[in-house]
Amino acid sequence: MVELGILLFVLVSFVTFLVVKLLRRSDRRTENADGLLIEQARRRQATDDRWTYNSASVHNAPLTHDPNVFRP
């Protein structure tokens, strides 16, 4: 019975630690927007890559997005 109490105490302590750690983490603010700008640039790059390397372009089909551009 003592072992069960110790196990529950350890689990509750661990969960409490994680909750406190995660709640404190979300309160931090940055002094500049560099991280946000980097994330936006990477999101735009990922969107462009998904368009550039879609199934049609990988299988050598003409692109239908811009009729003036053909990439073999």
C-alpha cells in the first residue's frame, strides 16, 4: 500500500511540474519579431515548395497555374 502511495505521489508531482512548466512557457514574450518573421518566411517557402513540387510537376506534366510558364 505504501508503494502505491509513493507511485501516486510521484505521478501527481510530475504532472504538476509539467503543468507549471507549460503555463510559464506561454507567458514569455519576445522583445522583437524576428522569430515570427522567420516562421512566416518558412511558411511561405513551404507553400511555394508544395506548389512547385506537386504531383503534376514531378511527373513531368505541364503546369496549369500559369500558362506562360512551362517547366519540363
